[in-house]
Amino acid sequence: MNLRMIITIITMFALAGPVLAEGTGGRLVAVRGKVWTQAPGDVELRARVGKTLANGTRIRTGNNGKAEVVFEDGSSIIIHNNTTMLISGIKRHLEKKLSILIFIGRVWNKVSTTIGKQVSYEVNTPVVVCGVRGTEFETAVGVDGTVLVSVAQGEVAVAGNGRSAAVRQNQMVEAEPEKGLGKTSESEKEIDWDKWQKERRENLRKNGKNLVDNFKKRITKQKGKLKELRDRQKEVEKKHNKALKRARAGDEDAIDEVRKYNAALIALVNKIADLGDVAVCQFGLVDHFAKLAIDPRFQMIDGKYVKKKAKRIRRNKAVFDKMIKKGTIISKKARKKITDPSPTKLKPAKVSPSATKTLSKKQLKRAGAMLTPLPPGSRTYKTGAMIPIKVVIKAKAESDLIFEFQKMDGKLWRKMKKQKLTSPKIVKRKGQITQTRYIRFAKPGKYHWRCSANNGKSWSAWSKPIKVVQTGIPKKTKRVINKKPLKKIETTPKPTEIKNKVVQ
């Protein structure tokens, strides 16, 4: 296979990172009583029929409020009174996912049969997550965080706190913050939701201290998981970049590694997004705890403790938001390259023409894996300064390395004389050898280099360019001004000079 074709394929896979999922927003088709919506970055407004709801929109209903929302895939939800929920605004990659976040209240879900083929559907609560396919079910979240899931048709997979359960037609399951997920049972024909919510309010009023402590532990655990995922993501990114460099140097086996690391990065990004939805639910419920703690009508026994603890928990939200944003964001430039990966628009890595003609695939593979030029600590140097040139050697090499330098002339690179730099400074780290050379450039400009450890038979990839700037101020020629000589003016001597004068 032609080397340029290989590099083009590598670049396509390298750029094929996470692709943003298309929007899965909805539209309000029915509103009754007091209903409010709040778009991302906007203020809360009264809801109107026909309004389009973007991802990240919060919906809140009053004592007599009720609303129905229909989504693009045909799924619909009915939001009952005294409910606060959110359409997830965290974007997934290479998949469509409709994620509903319920902080408190009750929502009836009617999921389209197309779910599972093109779009996945999830209902997130502070305690459990419900994954569904073509079904009808109801999810309720009490003021104390207890969740009740009742299935009318189909099947719902409920998971939380290390446990999971499959809830089938005419079954229900309850999950409490302290006890966890319970056993499935036959659902009641008509559930007395007012009575159930009253019991939940009484539990929070008497047991507020234990409940807020429980959610603090949950949020701390989520923070640890999120940090672990971010660390893994950074490790995979480093391996991905190394594999990409080797592939650009001519290693065909590195293409499979780039594919593998791309898939791993996408999976990690989606896991971070799922974790972010759960954290948003938990923070939303803690906010509700804080409001009831200062409400004199609710009369919470440990109100002061709950208020103080909720304030401390809220401080972690900024850290969560920052980590989730960094773990799921992607630039517009990268997105454009991914959506249109045309080989004519891609810029393959620079490879020496001599290397493509004289070297075999095995030699290119060995050369790419053998030498890796490292950029210096600074990218800008002054003329005459000693510039360190570091090379990582992963195999046995000769004591002297041959360096080839090029200088930028306009938009083209011009070759310079090859140099054999001796007197290496060797540092051994994890089975690798880092050799450092020093060089000076007398003229300003842009330079980059590559190196060979086998007398020029094979070469490494080109290094990143460095900039050399002029030092001092150039000497200016002095301007000579012709001045006429001044005439001598005779002056009378002073009295002291007359006294001291010797008369002959």
C-alpha cells in the first residue's frame, strides 16, 4: 500500500473522535394550570403550548399544573403536579440518547417502539436509573429521594447502587436512599400518590439529617468515579497520540491501535456524560432539601443541620461541571473534519521523499518506533543561544546520531547541511534512553529537524518547529557632520596668573 495512502487513512481515524449526537429536544403539546420552563442560560417563563424545548430545558409544575411533551422520535411524557424535571443537556457522541432527569415529582413515560434502534431512552433519578425500550411506565420521586417505578406495558431495567432489577408489565419496584433497591412486586391498580408523597414528606421531616448525609456520600462517590474516568481518559489520549505519531512515521500496525483508542475514548466520554446526569439529579434534590429546611411550614426537625450540610454539598457542583465539560467537549474545527473526512482536505504528515523510495515497510516501522524527537522546553530562542535537542530512543542505536535540519523559507522548507552531533547526555527512564544534543543558530528563522541512528538509512519524523529571533539592535552607521573650526578668542590673564608669572 502506498505510504501517502496509509497516512491519509491514519489521519482520518485520528480525527474521527467523538461526534456530537443530534438534538433530541421536544415540544409542549398540552399545558394545564401553572407550568414553567427555563431554557439553558435563560430565566424561568410561563409555558405555552407549541413551545420547542431544547436540550437542557428545565420544566416545573405547580400544585394544579400538568403538561405533555412530545419528542422527535415519537416518545411522549406527561408531567404531573409539583414536579421538577430536566431534559438532559449533556451531549453524547456517536449515539442519540434521550435522557430525562427527575428531581422531584411524577412523570408518565410512553416510549416509542423505535427506541433502541436509533435512539436510547433513559430516566435518571437521584437514586436509580431506568433504561427502557418501547414501553409505558410511571416514575415518581418523593421529597426524601425515594423512587417508585410502576410498569404498565413492556419492561424497564432499573439499576442503582450496585443492584439491578427487571420490572415487567403490571409490576412495580421501590428504591429508598438508605435501603437501596427493593424487590419487585405486583403493582396496584390505582396507586394513591397523595398518600405516598405524604409518607415521603413525613420521612424527610423526621429523618432529614440522615438523608442529607446519605446523599453527601453518594455525591462524594460519584466525584471519585468521575475523577477516575478523567484520569483514564487522559491516559488513553496519551497512548492515542503516541500511536498516531508512529503511524505517521510509517508504522502500519499503529492504524489498528488508533482505531482501538478512538473507540475507548468515545466509550469514556459517554460514561462521563451518564455520570453527569446522575450527579445533576442528586444536586437538584439536595437543593430541594435546603428549601424545605428553611420553610417554617414544613417544620423540619434537623433543619439547621440540613441547611448547613446542603450548602457544603453545593460547593462541589462547580468542580463536577468543570470535569464533565472537559470530559465531553469537542471543538467546532474537529467536528467539521469528522463530518467531512475527505482525503483531499486532510493534511497528511510530512514524510521524507527519500524514505518512501528507499525504505521497506519493516524499516519504516523500525525507524518510527526507534526514534522520537522531543520539542524543547521553549519554542522561541535567541540567535547564538544553546538549544537543547532531545531524542527518545526505544531500541539499541549507535553512539552518534545524524541530524538533518531544515529552515522555513517563505512557505517552503529548505534543506541545511547534515550534522553529526556527539557528546551525548544519556538519561535512562523506563527502558527508554533520552539523548540530548545542543546546537546554535546564527541566523533568525524557523527551524525543525529529524534524526537517524543508522547512518542515514532510516529517519525519524520531523520535530515541531522552533523559532530563533534576532538579539540586540543592529549597528547603525554614524552620520558625519562637517563643522567649521571655532576661532580662538584672546582673553586677558587673571591677577593670580600675573603674580605667579616668573619675570626673566
